[in-house]
Amino acid sequence: MAARGHVQDPNDRRLRPIYDYLDNGNNKMAIQQADKLLKKHKDLHCAKVLKAIGLQRTGKQDEAYALAQEVAALEPTDDNSLQALTILYREMHRPELVTKLYEAAVKKVPNSEEYHSHLFMAYARVGEYKKMQQAGMALYKIVPKNPYYFWSVMSLIMQSISAQDENLSKTMFLPLAERMVEKMVKEDKIEAEAEVELYYMILERLEKYKEALDVVRGKLGEKLTSELQSRENKCMAMYKKLHRWPECNALARRLLLKNSDDWQFYITYFDSVFQLIDESWTPPAEEEHSLEGEVHCSIEQAVNFIEERITEESKSSRPLRGPYLAKLELIRRLRHRGCNDEYKLGDPEELMFQYFKKFGDKPCCFTDLKVFVDLLPPSQYTKFIRQLLDVIPLAAAAENEVALPGDIKALQQHLCVVQLSRLLGIYHSMEKKQKLAVVRELMLRYRHGLEFGKSCLKTELQFSDYYCLLAVHLLLDLWLEGEEAAVWQCLTLLEEGLSHSPSNAQFKLLLIRIYCRLGAFEPVSELYSSLDAKHIQHDTIGYLLTRYAGSLGHYAAASQSCNFALRFFHSNQKDTSEYIIQAYKYGAFEKIPEFIAFRNRLNSSLHFAQVRTERMLLDLLLEANISTSLEESIKSMSLSPEEDDIPWKDLRDNRDLTVLFSWDPKDRDISEEHRKLSLEEETLWLRIRSLTLRLVSGLPTLGHTIQPKNSEKTAENGVSSKIDTIRALLQQLEAAVDSGKKFLEQKIQYPVLGPPPTRMAGFFSNGSCQCQTSLFYLVSDIYELDTNGLDSAEIQERIGNSFKSLVERLTDLFNKCKGDLIEVRDGTLKTHPNLLENLVFFVETISIALWVSSYCDSVLRPFKSNLQKKKKKKKESSVAMPPVFTHFLDYVTELQTLTSNVIDHIKGLEIILTALKLEELSLKDTLLLQEEKKFTKTVQGKVQSSYHHSVQEIGELLKKRLDTIKKLKI
């Protein structure tokens, strides 16, 4: 009997098999096991919840929810049931239900520390900051532990951050939080560093910088130990806020004496020196310069200080870059201010040369010097590069042969010089022949450099990879100048580079951009997944994939890539809540506002809004054939024409537009202006796409009504308001289209590796825009016919004319899809990706035409059956049919013929692509090495295969559309 206390709870033993089945993903067996257990033990609530989890995971959400609510209504207090329900609600994305669960548990067991803390965390998941504050204090009263008290304080700060009224934040929430912490300070109850951090955060937000400084410098500041120089950094921040430049300068100086390689303190040191000079500050005669010690307030002192750091560095066992770069930074600042004192520091060209001699074998040398090249006069660029080349120990070579490096150090030095040559624009000013000679030399050096990386692992980059990348950049220049063969050589060299360095992200990113520019999406999916993009990268570089997936006809891949991106955005909400909870648990309070800001930034992401809109349009395109399936699809997406869930005012452009390395001079690189213009273009295109989606989602809501226009029933059904919504959206679409056209009039050219342009230009130029707008205007006319009846000859004539012009416009659009996708010109391949994009637009436009025709059909069919009934009653052999029926039938026939013609054209394209022999073409170029010929064959094969795949998918989708058009008979 004595051992009874150690016996496991029998319910745990009974539930164990169900837990095991769920953990192993065997949900059906978990449900069966739960049913067996419930037959014997009807009141075992946890078994019901575990069964609900199994049902949820097998897609039976409604049953799972009903079962969970059954248990929740009993307000369980056993740990197993509560935890299982928490897991279930989390999987259902219903965190608000967890709060109700623990509210009930806390009422029944008011002194449970565990349930109170679970309740607090449940509120944290849904962002109920006021309730969090109350729950934190309730918890502190039960168990007076400091962390619980400060949970409540942090919840006050969160209320201040989320408050719409900033005045309320600074007059109520933050002062209350401050008083709560001061109470603990007075009672000497501050225990942990996190509590001091929180106090500092409150004072900083209240702009009480002096008080915050006193906290950091005082006794409480001694607890700030987890981060290196945490106290010093906080003091520095407060000195800057208070404009106490003497202290700022003295502290930066003191920290640089400790570590003369810390760049952030050089920046602060220089900032403060020039601030003191501008203020004509002079040190006091007798007392201490400042609280932090000696202050430097003149250029002479700054120059001497930097020289001393360099002297000290020469005695250091490890070479430090900071002091040398600080000298160049000081010269740059003096020159910017128009001072004549820079001569005291030396000639920038000589200083950079000496820096190269000391650090040229380090990969960071280029990025260090890149910042300061504008100190060199353009006339000295070539001389400077020659001077650098002269000090690199390259192996002696015969005349007309390339002198190659003998070791990795020499290779790194030479690479640095090549990168600087590109940055200074030396390569850009060359003739075509010279550029090709440089490409050959760079590839020779690349292949020679592979010798040094023979022992490298597959996950490591080759030492000479940058040679290959620079050669590709030169070839891209030639391609932009009209040299078509250059782009194929780019792909060849990149595929060769990737074979030697399979983990090089730059090779993959460049391949993605170039393949997409050529209209070949098939190789891109694999390249992108091999990048193994993590977390936030799905937002920052995801645009490289999603921009081209659907627009090049790879519908299945487009669907997959959109799903991939959306999965990240949707999980962000749940994941961020978990980060916030962990931050509370471990007292990392300063991270909580960062996590909230991060979540908001992702929720307002431009890419998120784009992917969501394109994904829904794609789903409708692939799944919705006729009005009934269109209605079902729209219902399953919870789409409503009235609702616009895109945060237009808060849209954030999170794209990383510099993810591809660039060595271009400033005037050729991506500028801030390019970023702004790209964001404007993306937003305009998103607005057009979003309005198109909302207009399509409005079609099923119109329904059919035979009632006259002013009848009460119409108003009751709300149909008239629905057409008003459609008309309002149509006006917005017209306005967005006008804005888009005005934007394109600027004829903006982005750098070749800058932001990819949207599909807007093609949408306007090929006629898709006019077609789609006309279709939505037709909806308005059909609705008018529906409400006014067949008496109005004018409406019927207007509809007939619309049908005719639509067929003409669709035919024009088809004509812009004609032509060979790949052609051979003078022994060189030329692709026409615009034809592919036009075909994709045609499919989309024909689908909208089909949905609109389906609506027309639903309106005209009842009219026809009524006329036939009248005909039977009057027993007349012929009742004159209104012209609108003939117009519609002619339109449907022409639509069918046109779609058949497009399908035949696509079959022709497939035959041409299959018959095209690219191998012979690629091997004709005798200048290519045998190795390059192999990769050229691979590249051209990939492009050919991708085009073939695109054409097949477009053809399959059009066949479905044709089958549906054939069914459109009134």
C-alpha cells in the first residue's frame, strides 16, 4: 500500500496509445482507439479531445469543433484535457478559445499558479494586453514572484504601443508602468537584469533621457552584464539624445582605446568631434572635461588620435583594419565639409594602396575600399589599378599569356583588383572585342583557381567563383548592347560554375533571373528550392519566383510556389505569438515590441498581398469553369466584392533588391529612385489585379431576377446594391488603369539585375486590359437587360455591339500571340517570352469572357423559356425572337471558333518545339571549349523543355475552356 503514491494515474496509461498514434501521424487509429476507450469510460474528457485532434487532422473540422465544444462546455480542470484542447485550438487557428478555457479553469481553481500563467500566455497569443496586465497582477498576488509583477508592467507598455492615441500612451499607460517599477526600486526588490532593462525602456519611451542615464550609470546599471558593453552602449544612446557631445566623445574615445577595431565607436567619435567644432565648445580650464573623461574637440586632436591608433595597431599581434579605415573616413568627412586639413592625413590614393598591400588577400578588402573609391579622381583610376596589379605576386608568363597567381593569397589580391576595376567603370568603357577578351581571361583564371579548391567540400564555395560571376556580368553588358549570343554564354558559364560550386547562391540567383528573362520557368523551381530559403527570405527573395511562375504558363509550379509563400505568411501569425510567449518566460522584454513590429511588417508585406491575390486568381483560372463552380470557388475562398483586405496605406516593400551581387558604378547601380518607382509600379499592378479579382467575385452575387427594376423584391434581395458595387469597382479599375498608363509613359529602365518590371506593360499593349474592362461593362448591360426586360431595343443593340467588339479584340489579342517562341537567327538562338506572356493573358481573358458569358446565359435562358411558353399558349407557329438571342449565339460560336484556332496554334508550337534541333546549333560555335559545349547543350535543352511544358499547360487549360464554351447554348 505504501507504494500507491508512486502509481501512475490510470487515465494516463489508458490515453498513452492514443497519444502514440497521434504522434506517429496515424490519426485514423487514434480515432478508433479513442472510440473504444469512450465506450468503457464515457466521462473521460481527454479521450474526446484526442479524438477531436484526430478528426481535425483528417480534415473533419466541423466534427472536431463540435466535439471540442462539448468538452469545453463542461469547463474541465484536469491537465490532460486542458493541454489537449490547447493543442487542438492552436491547430484550428482559434487561439481566442484557449482564453475562455483557462478563464473557466481559473474560476474553479483560483489559487492555481499553473492555470493563471497559462491564462496569461493565452491572452499573450491573442494580444489582449489589458487582460494580460490583470492576469499578471492576479498571478503576483497568488505567488509574489518578481517575473509575474514585471509581466504586468510589460503588458502596460504593450498597451501604450498599441494605443491609437499617443497622448493616452504618454499620460496614462507609461507613467503607470513607471510608478509600478519605481515602487519596486524603492522597496529594493529589483533582482534581475531584465527588470532594469524594462525600467530603461519605460524611461526611454517617456523621453526621460536624463533619468534613464542615471539608471544606467547608477547601482541598477551594474546588473546590465549579459551583453558586451551593454551599459556603455545605453549611455552612448542617451548622451546622443541629450546632445551631450563632450560625454559622447569621451566615452567613444575611451572605448576605442580599449578596442581600436570597433567601427561604430569611430563613427560616434567623428560625429561628436564635428558637433563640438560646430558648437565652438571649449574644455573647462580647471575641472574635468566631462563625466566620461578627456574630450577631443578639434581636427588636430582627431588626426593625432587616429595616427596614435595606427601606431598602436602596428604593435598588435593581429592586424586591425579599423584605424586605417578610420583615417580614410576622416578624410572623406573633411572633404565633405570643405576643410583644407585633409593633407595632414596623407593622399587617399596612397593610403588605399597601403591598405591593399596590408589586407588585399582578405575577401573583405574590396567591400572596405568600395566605400572610399569616390575619394579618387576619375583620371587616376587606371593608374591606381595598375599600381595595385604591380604588387601582386603573379607567376611569370610568356608573351600573350596570362600571368596566374601561385597561391590563394595572390588569387584573393587579384580578385580584389578585378572587382575594383569593374566598380571604377574601367570594364564599362571597353569595346566589344576587349570585353570578350576580358571574359576569356576571367574564365581562364576561374578554371585555374579551381586547382586551389580541390579539397573543398560541396557546401563550400570555390576560391575563384567571383571570376566566373564577373565574366557573367560583362556578358550581360554585351547582351544589353544587343549581342544575343552573350546571354546563352552567361547561362553556360553559370551552369559550369554551379557544377563546381553547388552551394553558390549567387550562381543560382543569377540563373533564376536570366532563365526568367528568357521565359523559361521550368529550371527555376528546382534552383529556388535548392537555395533552401529560410523564414523571412520567403518574403525578401520570394518575388524572384512568384513574379514569373504564373505569367510564363507553368500553372502547377505557380500554384506550388504561391502555396509555399503563403504557408510562411500564415504561420508567421502563430510563430510570432510563440516568440512573444518565450520572451515573457525568459524576461527578454525589449524583444517583445520587436516581435510585434516584425509580425505587422509581414502582415503588411507587398509580396504577401501580391501572392494572395495571384493565388486566388490562379485558383479560379484552374478550377472554375462555369458560374456554378465559380460560385463554389469564390465561396470557399470567402471572397466578397465589397471587401478589400489589402492594407494599401501600410504596404511594406520587404523585397531585397540587392540580393544579387553587383560591382557596377553608382550611376549604373540600383538607386533609391529605382526602389520608389518599382514600389509604385508594383502597387499599381496589384491594385489592377485586386480589382479584377473582386469584379470576378461579384459575378455570382448578381443572380437572376425577373422582377422589374423598381420592385420591392429587388431591393429586398440587395441585388441592385450588388450591381452598384460592380459599377463602383469598374470605375476604380478604370482609374487604376489610367494611373498605370501614366506611369508607363515615363519609360523607366531598371538596371538589368535591379527590380523585375511587372506584367503591366504587356497587359496594356496586347489588348488584354481593354478586353477585360469591356467584359465587365457588358455585365452591367446584361444586368440592365435583366431588370428592364426585352422591351428595350437600345440595350439589345448595345449588347450586340459589345459582343462584336469583344470578338474583334480577342482576335487582336490572339494575333499578338502568333510567332515562334524560339527562333534561330544567324546561328544564334532568340527567344520570345512576350509571346508566352500574351498567351497566358489570352487564357485569363477568355476565362473571364466565359464567366461573363455564363452570367449572360443565366439571364437569357429564363427569357427564352417564357417566350416559348407564350408561343405554345397562342399556338402560333412563329414568335419573333429578340435580336439579343441571335447576338449571343453568334458570339458564343465565334468564341468557340477563336478558341479552337488558338488550340491549333498551340499544337503547332508544340510540334515546332519538339522538332527543333538545338544540339547541332550549339556545337557549331568552334570558339567554345568542349566543357562549355556540354553546358550550352544543357542550357538550351532546359529552355526548350520549359517552353514545351508551358505550351502544354496552356493548351490543356484552353481545351477545358473550349469544352465549357460548347455547353453555352441557351
